[in-house]
Amino acid sequence: MNEMIEIKHKNFEATILKQGAQLIHFQPLGEEKLLWHTDLNYFAEGKAFRGGVPVCWPWFGKAQFPVHGFARIMEWELASRVDEEDDVVLEWKLNDSAKTRAIWDHPFEIRLKMVLGRSLQMELSVDTDTQTTGALHSYFYVNDLDEVKVGGLGEKYLDALDGHALHVSSEPSLTIESEVDRVYVSASDMTTLQENKRTVEIHHQNFSDVVVWNPYKDLPDMEEGSYKKMLCIETARIAKPFEKKDFMGFTCKVI
């Protein structure tokens, strides 16, 4: 299958696919895994792999084909790796090529920085000649979706299940009781994912939206019952596209 990097550090374990520079597994020492991914048997070169943190770029959603852009299905180059006492820092890059120009005819360089340690930091930098949208499409692992509460989302959201209509919620936190596909447009810079046993803090940087998604059913590339074990909480730039040189990122940790 596609080449991947596995890291076993004193503070964490991680697995990254070269396709998409996609971090699919991250588990701090002594903690539960932070990210969910489907079985690797579902991996196919050139097709999106479900789980971890796919990079959606240069568009989010169904604006063009492929859905969520092509960055997550291209092989990235590992530009640098620095192993430190407390963490490992990796920087990946993807440049335009004949393959990308056939899909989207623009020059570009995007970089994805990962700082892996007791917490997880990711930053996507964009350098291109036009505005783009995107997201760090994080699939967070949960013990039981029914027990999850998500805070810090704000009141206003666009509901993809209702024609992207604007809704306003007065609830202090979100619980998942059915399919959800929302773009929160007034979220705070910290989202909390709370379960009985733990709380995950997700700190967003230079973002405009937070996307929350769960299909509330198993999709064809998911094992039975998998939808109860994950929730997507995505740092995004949709309402405010990336400018020609721009970035966004997040830091998350278990508290």
C-alpha cells in the first residue's frame, strides 16, 4: 500500500500516510487515541481515506470535483523532520504538477506542519495566486457518540442537511442524536469535546468556521458501528477564504 511513516516516541505514537500527508493515528502516552480512522484495508491509492486529519484544499465541499479538493489524494513530500526530546516536528509540502494542473490550473505550494508530542499541533500554509477554501478535516475518536457534548461552537450555523440554511441555536453545547453536517460561523477559538472520561480541547488559529459532521450510520468504507466511535470537528476557512499567502491551524490536547 501507500508508503507511511510510523513514529514511536517516549511521549506518543503516530502514523502518517504520505498520500495527503494524512496523520491517521496519534496517541499520547497513557491516553486514549485522539484520532479515529477506518480499517487500512479500505485504503486505495488516489482515493480519499477516511479518518485522521485529511487536508481539504483548494476547495471545501462539492464546489468542484473531487469533493473537498485534491490535496488529500496526492502524495506529499516530507520536507523536514526534527526529532526533539519532547516532540517530533514534521513539515510536508505539495506543489503544483501536471496532475494537479489538469484538475485546477494554478501554481501553488502548500505546507503542512505537524508538532507531535504530549499535544497535537497542525498548521496548513497556503501560497497560491488566487483565493481558496479548505479545512483540516479532523476525525476525533470517541468512546460513545451518545455521551459526547461539544462546546464553544457559537449560536449560528449553516445546515447542509437543510440546503445550507442559516440556523440559530440557544443550546450551550451540541449533542449528537442524528446525522449532523454543520458549518458553525461564529464559533469561539476553542472547541471542547467532552465525554464522561475525558475532555479534548481544540484551539483554532486563523480560522473562520468550525465544521461538525457525523453521518449517524456506517458508510461503505466503515466497519460496523464505527460511526459511534468518531466525530469530525474541523478547523476551516470557508466563509473567509485563504488569501494568496495565508495559514490556519489548531492545537489539541486532552485535559
